[in-house]
Amino acid sequence: HEHGHDDHEHAGAAHDHQLTLPVEQVRVGDRVLVRPGQRIPVDGTIIAGLSTINQAPVTGESVPVLKQPGDEVMAGTVNGEAALEIRVSRPAAEGTIARIARLVEQAQAQRSPAERFIDRFARWYTPAVVLLAALIVAVPVLAFGAPFLDTPDGRHGWLYRGLTLLIIACPCALVISIPVTVVSGLTRLAQLGVLVKGGAQLDRLADLRVIAFDKTGTLTHGRPEVSGVRATACAHPPEQNGECAACDEVVAKAAAVERASEHPVAHAIVTAAGKRGVAHRWQAATGVQATPGRGVSGRLACGHDVAVGSRSMFDETTPGRAELAAHADAGEAAGETVMFVSHDNRLVGYIGVRDELRDASRAALKAIGKLEPPLRRVMLTGDNPQAAQRVADQLGGIDEVDAGLLPEQKLAAIEQLHQRYGPIAMVGDGINDAPALARADVGIAMGGGGTAQAMESADVVLMQDELSRLPAAIRIARKARRVIKENIALSLGLKLAFLILAVPGIATLWMAVMADVGATLLVTLNGMRLLREG
């Protein structure tokens, strides 16, 4: 990728020669060489090299992030001190920069309720003021014989007074007072790494009374690790943590099915299979089908069916469940997410996984709890209740936990929370969060690691992929509403005061011009104060 141009150096997969191509011609799966200091042209995964990446142009992060093989990188970020070889994961038209550009276009097109009100108001206000000015000139002159022009003794005629009123009543300050505030708020949030899709969404953000958080990938890193395995054929004690041939076979079969999935738990199982040396014991399953919120199933090359999923995917009467029940219950009580594995409709074992909390989650939840008026913080998750409660206890800032939810049940939970508390925001990152994000009054997606479906369904995107900026976003949205009210009161108050002076002829044209320009400057500067908000 040549700096400053839309092309890049392309390392062919068959031969190690380099081609310089326009970024639009790069295909998924191609290898791209990015030299030190160059801007990364496409979204992809590092396959060679270790370097720090400056993600400030996209996420607003001030500190470069160390990236190594296996990590994802985003188009528009800047490579640091070492060369990187990247395998392209998305074409340029579907990359991070292209998605941000589309979101910005949406933001420009969507106006807040206050903006729409002012537009409607101005549509009637302007003709009404012109008519009033004409009547102020015509009625005294035609009905009472008052002077049309200025008199020799220096008194202003009614034409002068009408023009003065027309200038004073010009709605410039009123019309600009809201857009400049909204744009300032959206700009400041973008600088902080929070992309709000429009003025309407910014206004709804100020109304929130409850925020619902997904657990995996939102409050946690979304990178769970296998912490326990148990097979029905195990002979070892539970504390040995699945170190036997039977447990290896359970992990191998599960990995064959999960290899095609993008779910964080699937990545954990495939990684565990690699560590145990059984990742390629079975070829990738065919006919893989995902059941959102439950699990996945597929067929091995030998013709046997394998399924991996939560308790809700299997009946209580499924063979093998009784042998695993006590061990699975103990794992869940310890905070594990338990995934059962079946072979030809018979449970052969389970895999327990854990996910680490994000460092920023505790601080963000605490800061949200201090906002006035207060917001209720709720966790919605498909995980088992024990694991969900363990996470809530560790975070310490969750008011309510609703666990074991399927995507449609999350949707119903959003409806119930809205009825009980009022306007609600949903924060999530996965495909299964998309319906809830779309239904919530404000959908908030984790941008860095979130799915494209979540980003498209959301009203707000946290580009830094953490919750630390969420409290600031709510504060800025609430302050934007206060500033809008201040601007409307300021512009209308000044107009009214000078209108009262204009009719008896006290106000001059110069005073009218200064009142109009001064009011416009005042509301503009007042609205731009949001650019300094933290």
C-alpha cells in the first residue's frame, strides 16, 4: 500500500512476488504487505509480523495497540514500527471505513425531533413575519395617515419601522441554534470514538432510563477459554480437568462442528482442540446448521451426526444426560458456561468455558450509576443463570440479571423493561443481539469486535470496542438537549425584546442588524461548547 494512494502491494499466494493494485481489486483471502508507517488499506487478520497499530483514526484510542499474528486489523488504521502481512477478511466496499462512511451519511440524513420542529416552525414563522411587517407599514399609513418615510424632524416613518421589525424577526438564530448544537455533539462524540447515527438518536440517548447489556463480548472480552471437559466415558476425577483420551475425543468432535462458526465459544473450542493436538482428527463437519441462542449441529465425514449446544438444545430425556448432569451443574455453579456435545443424539460429554471481564466494564457501570437522573443497569444473556450471576457479582454495578435468554426472549425482555422503566438502550455485539438492538429505543453496538449485523441494527457504535465512553456519550447527549433549550430561549428572548422596541420606533436598523447577528453568534458559540466536553 503506497502511502497516500488507493493501492497496495499484494503478495500472491502461489508466488512470493508483489503486485501493486487498486484497493478495490483486492479479494477476500488475498495477502497484503503493509510496511512500517503505512496506512492499512483493508480489514484483515495478521498472518506474519508483530507491530503496534495506531487505531486513533478509527476508534479514537490515544495509545497504539500491539498486534500479533491472529489479531484483526481495520482499514484506515496506521501500522507502527514493523512490516505486517495481512490476509484480507472483507473487500474494501464492506470494510470498516466504508461502513463508517455509510453510517455518517445516515447521521447527516436523520434529523432530531427539535430540528424537525424548527423546520416546521420556520415554514410558518417566516411568511407570518413578512405579513406582519407589511401590515405594520400599511395599516398606520393607509388607515391613519401616518408618515410612510422619515419625517424632517428625525422621526422614523413606518417603512423604516417595518424594515427594522423584519430584520429583527429574521429567524436565523432560531433556525441555526439546534443544528449547530447537534453537529457539535455528534462531532465531539466521534472524536471520543462514539459514532451516533444522527440527531434523532442523540436526542433519544438523552431520554434513557435503563440500559440493558449483553454479557459475552460486551461486559466480557468475548474471548472465552475452555476451562473444563467431561466425557461420559471418563474414568478420572473431575479435578483433573478432562485430561484423558475420551475428553480429547469430545473436544475433537465439537471442534469439527464449531470450525465454521464465528461465535466466541466456537473459537474457544477450536483453540482447545489445537492445544490438545486433535484439531484435525476429524475433518470439518458438513451441513452445519446454527440454532441461534442454542448451538450448532453437523455431520462428520464418517456419517455420524454431532451437535454442540446449551441445555436448551437437548431434551431432559436425551441419552447420556443423567451421567453428566451432576458434573455440568457443578461447572455452572463455578461460573462456567457449559456446552453439551452429542454423537448421534446421545450426549457424550460437555465442555465448560469461561470468559474474562473487560477492565473498563466495572468503571463504566459505576459511572453510569452516578448519572442524574439515574439509569437502571440490566444484564441480558443467553448464558446459564449461575455464570451470569457470577459475572454480575464480579462487576458490582448490575441492578438486574436476566439469563438463559434466546434472541426472541431478549426481544421480549426489552419490551418488558421499556414498559416498566421507560426509554431503554441495548448494548450488544453479536448476530443474536441484532433484533434486540433494533427494538430498543437506542441500540448500541461494540464496533471493533462486533458483527456487521449488530453495527447495522444499532443507533450508536462504540468504535473502541469497550464501554468506557458510554457514560460520556449519555452526558453529552443530555447536555446537548439543555443547550438546545438555552439556545431557543436565548434567540426567542432577544427577538421579542427588540420587536417590542421596533414597533414604537425606538429600535434602529443598526440595532436590528446587531440583534440578528449577535443572537446568531451567541447561539452558535453556545452550541459549540459541546466540542470541549469530555
